[in-house]
Amino acid sequence: MQRLTIEELRERSGEVAAAALRTPGLSAFCSGPIWQLAAHDFLHDAAGRCGHLIVEEAGNWLIFARRAGDGVCFPFESSWMFSSPALGDPERLAAMILDLPKHFPGPIALCLGGIRRDGPLHEAIRRIKPLLARYREFAVTESMVIDLEEGVGGWLGRRSPKFRRNLRSADKEDGIEIVEAGAGSTDDLFTRILAIQQQTYKWREHSDIFQSPGHAAFYRSLLKGLLGEGRLRLLFARRGGEDLAYILGGAAGDTYRGLQMSYREEVRSLGLGNRLQLENLRRCAAGGIVRYDLGMHSLYKDRWADRREENTGIFLVL
């Protein structure tokens, strides 16, 4: 195994992205370097880290940050634990975990997240449980997923008659246009997004995620990374040349991952959330997306999603 610094990891981010795409049973988007490094840089206080545990072997990666104080190794993104710090072939990754004491002296405690329950990676790590000093599983944030294997038509066929009627009413002609973000800079696009956020009810109630400087910087970093790689998916609903709402996400292989969607409070009655989501589904399906990840559970997503995917966290000691 080769040990790497955080700077070397950044330089090899393309290899990390490729490993995330070929790892079964996790979110390739959230486990990719754009998400992981944005979380590392902006979601977690650097003072709470005492280093990193980053190793690579034949295209397989273990990527952790060491927590100050107790030295436990956590995923770079440990707010929701959507991302897996183990990327590559599941069996090889389990073997690499067992080999870590040969390269890092003393007891090693790892906290893993973002692993789909009962998936190949989960099963591979379970099999090494008898060889570990400690092993415990715990629930982490689940994902709400739309299946686009049969296109938007197939997805609509699985929805209730009432839901389909509501969506048909969203396609009315009232001067609203839905447009792609275009070729703006990161600063320009983020400014447009923030202008809408600042006119939402959450902003007025001081509960908006963008009011947290760390989270705002996290999403701006995601926007920059996705824009730079041509994987940004950003639509605006406009009327008379004015932005009223947006839906933001990104692609990784044949997966779309939603990030944020908001509308100005004064246009709530226009149903722009439904319109944007439906139009985004159509465009994603036309572009070859088969897995449309809505992110964590919320009540409105129950009507849109085909399934809730459970992820698991694992704490183990070598």
C-alpha cells in the first residue's frame, strides 16, 4: 500500500473519481473527490483534525481524516456520511483494512459511512468482523432514489393518479421559462442561487443552510468543481428575465445527485418546485441518467421516490 498526503490525494483526484464510479453499493457522486474534498475543506474544523490516513493500492483507496484527541479515523464528510472512505474492489478493500497495522503503528479505529446496507462492500467488511478487536454498525443518512431505467414515462406509471394530475397542472403556460444555467462563472451562478435563497421562508426564519458560512462554502465548492468538470446540472425558473427558483445537482456516470432546490416565497403558489423537478427528470433521462438521487429523506420526496436506500456506518478497531 502507498501512503499519500492530502496534497497528493488532490493531485490524483481523477483516480479517486474513477474508483468511486466502479465501487458497488455506494453513492459514486458523494464518494467522489468533489464532494469529499469540499466537505474536508469547509464542513469540518481543521483544528479538530490531527492528520490523515490515506492509502492506495492498485486503484483501491482508503481515505480518512484523523480526529484530534482520540485519533479515530473518520470519513472526510462526516456530517451526513453520504460518502464512503473506502473505494474500489470490496474484497480488496477489506484486505487493505486488515493490513493497515503493518503501515500505521498502534491501535487503529476506523469509522466508515456511506455504505449501502447489504451491498457488496458492506458484506465484504462484515466477513472480516471475526478478525477485528471491535465492530459495530450504526444507521447513517438514507437516500431517496428515483429509478429512470424505463425513462420518465415508466416512473410516472408508478405514481398515483393524484400525483400525476398535480404534475400535469404544473405544465401550464403562464410565462414561466425553465432554462439551463449557461456558461456563467462560479461567482455569477452562486450569486444567482444566493439571491433566490435570501428570499425564501427559511432565510427569513434564519434556518437556511446557506446562512451557515461553512455550508455555503461547501456548496460553492461543489458548484465550482462540477462546473469545471462539465458535470453541473443547474436549471433556473424565470419570468420576464428574472430568476424565481432553481434546482441544483450534479452527475457522476449514470447517476444524478440533487443538491438544493429553492424558490422565492412570493411565488410559492406557482408550484415551481414541481415544475423544476419534473423538467430536470426529463432532461436527466434524455441524457442517459438512470439513477436520480434526491438525497436525504423528507416528506415531499416520498411522493417522488421509488425507494429509500438505507446506508450504514461501521465503527471498527484493529
